[in-house]
Amino acid sequence: MSWAGPEDLYLSTSLASYLDRKLLILLRDGRKLLANAVLEGACDRVIVGDLYCDIPLGLYVIRGENVVLIGELDAEKEELPPHMTEVSVAEIRRAQKAEREATDLKGTMRKRMEFLDFD
């Protein structure tokens, strides 16, 4: 029994054009994955300020409804601006935590100051 309908044929044909190419996939939660069409050898590119880290994910399965954008990266161009610095997974996790704490503190301070009406 075959499950392939006309939509499946169109999808497989359109995805075939991405085979053997490096892709950038933007997920709904904001993560950016670098991968090929089957997400084999995928990595999660985490960026905090001027720091970045490509965290290997290996084989990765994503439900289609979570994909926001998929596009090919130009192999001839630099992927990141020259001011970006690659760091270890531990360093990027520390930077993420510090960024999250700074955002939380900012929200807490804003909440405490709500009683002031600056308008």
C-alpha cells in the first residue's frame, strides 16, 4: 500500500533540490540550525551578543509545523560577520544564562517601577 499522494510527490521533488547543500533552518522558537535536507550532521547555532557556538546535534528530527524558514547558505560567502567569536558550549551556556538573568532583572525592575506614571 502506498501512502504517497500528489502533495507528497511535490514535497519530495522540491526537497530534492536541497540535497547535498548546506542549509540554514530557522525554527519557530528562534533557534537556527545548520544542516542538510535530512538534518544529518545538524548543529544548533547559538548566538549571544558577539559570541557564537555551533552545538552538534547529529541526526535531528523536526516536525514540519515548527519550521519557519529553510534556505541554502552561500558556500562562497562568510557565514558570520568577522567580529563574531566562536566559544565553547560551556561558555555559550554561561553567556545565555547571564543574558536570561539580565532580562529577568530588567523585567523585575520595570514591574517594581509601574507605580510611577511617567506619562
